[in-house]
Amino acid sequence: MRGFLAPAKRQSPNEVQKAFGALARGRRSKMAKAAQTTLLKADQWARGDQTPKPIADALAKGLAALQSKKKK
């Protein structure tokens, strides 16, 4: 009866979160450590779950740095 009164809310990750989720586990782990969080919290962010803003910003910044290295 969960959706009886209101529909279930779907999580919709953005492009940055999808790109983070596509990385290998080791790379995600290193980025999570650099953002001073756990791999679990980083993976939750990649799925679109609620995470604290400083952690989300640090993960997005780390991913942007990684992508700029690949383009060079």
C-alpha cells in the first residue's frame, strides 16, 4: 500500500553521478577517500540518494579532475 496515497519517488542521478558509478571499484574507493567519506556513501551519492553537500561537491570535483586528465 506504499503507493496508495502518493506515488513512490524515483531517484534520478545526473550525468556526473552516472559517470562516477561507471568507474571501477578501486577508482571509486580512491575518490571517496580523497573526499573524506566511505565508498558506501559515495555509491549512495552515485545512485542519487541524499548525501551531505560537502561530500557531493568533493566527489563531483574529483570526478571533474579525473575527466580533465583523460581528455589531455
